[in-house]
Amino acid sequence: MTRMAPRAVYGEFSEDGSEFIVREPRLPAPWVNFLTNEEYCAVISHTGGGYSFYRDPKTDRILYWVGRDLWRDRPGRYVFLRDM
């Protein structure tokens, strides 16, 4: 008897496991990714909302600052990065 994986509610991993594909964008809480190096950081949610800052998120913000209130996440500007 083979076991079947339970059906994912919000999404699932790709066949090769390299990415998680969100199928239902209405998640219980925003799902954020941090894109950062030692000085610059961008916090981007699954809907495209978020903010970015240089060194200090309170004093050196570059884009919209939501503070700790990610529940009011709104889609924002989109930046696509490509590894050349």
C-alpha cells in the first residue's frame, strides 16, 4: 500500500523541491521573504507588499514601512531580480 501525501491547503513544493508554489493567496498571515546583505534589506510578502531599508528600518527606510503590522499588508511595487 502506498502512502499519499496530504493535500496542501495553500500550496505545495514543486516536483524537484526547489520552490514552494502558493496556490491560495489568502493565507492566515502574510508569508514574507527577506532579501538582504549586510546593509540593505527588503521584506517582501507573498502578495508583493512589504518594505525596504538601508541599515536601520526605523530611520533609513526606502519604501513603505509597515512596522510590526504585517496584517495590513498591501501589494506594492514589484521588483524582479534575475541572476545573470
